[in-house]
Amino acid sequence: MGGFGRKAYEFLSELGLGPRNPGCFVNGAWRGSGPVIAEVMEASIEDYEEGLRACANAAKIWMQIPAPKRGEIVRQIGEALRTKLYYLGRLVSLEMGKILPEGIGEVQEIIDMCDYAVGLSRQLNGSIIPSERPNHMMLEVWNPLGIVGVITAFNFPCAVLGWNACIALVCGNCVVWKGAPTTPLITIAMTEIVAQVLEKNNLPAAIFTSFCGGAEIGEAIARDTRIPLVSFTGSSKLLLTVLLLYLELSYIKGVESATVVMCIIIVGLLVQQNVHKRFGKCLLELSGNNAIIVMDDADIQLAMRSVLFAAVGTAGQRCTTCRRLLLHESVYQTVVDQLIQVYKQVNIGDPLEKGTLLGPLHTPISKENFVKGIEVIKAQGGKILVGGSVIDSEGNFVQPTIVEIAPSAQVVKEELFGPVLYVMKFQTLNEAIEINNSVPQGLSSSIFTRKPEIIFKWIGAHGSDCGIVNVNIPTNGAEIGGAFGGEKATGGGREAGSDSWKQYMRRST
Ligand code: UN1
């Protein structure tokens, strides 16, 4: 449970709820003989203050250590994660709900980030610029910022930490991490592994400081002048929780009826404003509304496999999930008919079980949002071609869903965080690009075609307006070597590879 300050929980005792609650009402009595998996105590503001003081002290030591030596520490973190890959992957699956290969894949992503960062630690190169003064030259030197705040979401509870923390650490920064309130066990497990490496090397543990907590801690990070850079990835659940806290504190009024997408944008803006008010820097990764375009010359089987992975994978809870499928009119019916058949065969079930393709949604609220979303879709003229219902069983299972709808429908502009795919028809490439670019978000996009002239238009100035512009691969599955992030309401941040590291340092000319 998380998302609010401790005061927000006080009402629970009014309902007869305590810190530990038996979960079965049997024959008139509360009981529960199954195991309590874990109890987690969230951070208070006092914990935060103490943590930040220690972190600020550790920063003085860490930034003095030569970058390649910092890289060696990150290499050891990668090695420690490698030995725990399977267990961590299982924990990600258990706590987040994604299927086991995705849980393991996510931990592998942070291991890969460690490897990447080790190499980078020897390449934080500055430059020499000719001076107009005789016998002078200009140097550009990259220095650490000090402390980097990382706020992550439930859907990638450890990979997103990796994109930010591995780079931040080799760049000479301490890390202050707040994981999602609904994935605290991963936050604790990851922190423990990093802490052991730091201890073994006689380094201050506060180099890597972490908190399980909700909006109160997130807001403290956003407002903290000791943290020059805040990287914020927002899930709708987390963001709604943050928004509710803001409403509670009366910072903003009159947005009670805002839709989830507006919440994401509004809360993203609030985080950004809080950071910018103190002249801090922000890396925002807020939401996606990613389209796959299938041209008339596309390899249809390849496109179908990609759509399935991109739209149903992680139960549609990736920022890079394909939410809109734009089909050329000449292939429309064939693709839709085949996809419906494939969707009917998707193996839904226990994410830890071999062969499962679609696990549950993350929380009961996610399931409620799915139900509400389907109602809105129908009210706005969407036709459900397959799926559209929750599955009547224990757990937050829903059917993978395909909806035929006009690109102009308001609901298509929003990010419904579940396995719901909107299909629509187009006639020309220009029309497809226009639809691709017609949503507030700008994270990922993909086109399926064999024609070089289409590919070059797609990746050029008049093509996709997204941060990630793919050809003949799904919208998700971005590689760490590239800079990850998107434009417009996605927030503009770039994480992981390429020259993203420069944002984690300050330039001295
Ligand atoms: C996200 O959905 O926020 O591209 C991250 C992918 C992953 C990361 C997604 N590498 O699907």
C-alpha cells in the first residue's frame, strides 16, 4: 500500500483495519492461514531528511573517485545482479504481474546497462575548442552534478532504475531512488544488492539511497535543492495517486474530473514545475500512445507478430505498448481477420507459468480502469472486434482487446494502460503519418514497409514526430544503446544510451 503520507492511512482504523489483516471471512470470523508474503514500512519525511544528509556527504567522496574506478563498482553491481538474475526476474513477475521471460528480460536490461556504463566510464570525454586569443585554447570538461533523483513506475520496477542509476553513478553522482509504491520488494532487493557491493568496497552506503514511499517522498525529491537532476517516469496509477495528494493539499483545484491522460500530463507538469521552480533539471518519461503503420507492401506475417508482442506484451502496460494500429486499406481486412484469430488463442494465466503470454493487470484499480475504458470506447462509437471483458476469475485478468474506431475519437488520444488495440484504416502515407502524429504523446512509433523512400520519409522531418522511430520492428523492445524517450506530452527526456549521459553531468567551459 502506498501513495500517501502516513496521515492518509489513519482513516483505516475507523474501518477496523490494522497493519496486518487476515484476508478470509470464514463462518463469521476473520482468519487467514496462508503466508504473509512481506510487510514493508514506507519512508517518512524524517527518514528522507536523514537519507539526504548522508547522501550529500557521500556525494563529496564519490565524485572524487576517478570515473573508471566508479565504472569498476558498477561492473561489480552488474556481476552481483547476474548471479541473482533468475530470482530477481521471478520477483519482478510476482510483484508486477508481467510474465516470467519479461521479468527476467527486465533484470537482464539493468545488467546490460551496467556493462554499458562500465565502458562509458572511460569515455566521458570533453573537447578542445580553438580560441580566438593567441596561445590559448578552450576546454570543455564534464563534471558530476552531485545527486540524481530517480522516481520509477510499477511497470518497469528495475530496468528504468538501471537506465538512470548506472549512468548517474559512473558520471560521479549519488543516486536517490524512489520506486513505485506497489513494487516495494523489488526496490528493497535491488538496494540490498547495490549496498553489498558498496560495503565490500568500503564505500559509503549512502551513495545509493532508496525509499519505499508515495507522493510525499516524490514531492520532497522534486523540491529538494540538493538534487540538481530528477528523472521521473510516471505510471498512471502512481500519477493519479500523486494527483490526489496534490488535490488533498489544495495545490490545484477543479481537475477532479480529469481523465487519466490529463492526470499524467498535469502531474508531469507539476513535477517539472516543482523542479524548475528551484532551477533544477528534469528528465520526464510520462506516457506513450504508440502507433504501428502497416503499408500495402509490408511483410504481413512479420507485422502481425510485432503487433501481438507490442499490443499484448506486458498486458499492454508498457509506455511503448502499441495502442493504435494503422492499416492500409488494401491490407485492412486481412490483417484484422487474422489478428482476431490470433487474439482468441492468446494464452492467459499465471505469469510464472511456462507458456503464458498474457498475465494479469497490475492492480484491481488497473482492472477497473480497463472496464471504464471499454465503456468510454463504446460510448464514443468504438466497435469491439474481440475481447472487451474482464475474465471472471481470481486476479486482475482481462481479455486482449481489439477495437475498430475513428482516429478522431477522443479516447484514442488517451493512454488506456491495458491490452487494448485501436485499429483504423488509411489510404496514403501522408494520412498515416498525420494520424500517427495527431495524439498529445510522442514516445514510440513504427512502420512496416519494404520501400526505402517510405522509410526515409518516415525517419525524416516530415515523418514520425516521436522520440523512437522504428522500421519493421515493434514499438516496444527499445535497446539500451539508443537514447530512450519521447517528445510532446511524453516529456522530452532521454535516458539510457547514446549521449544521454551528458544530462547527468555539468559542462565546465
Ligand atoms: C516503458 O514502457 O516505460 O522498449 C519502458 C521497451 C522497454 C522499455 C519500455 N525497453 O519496451
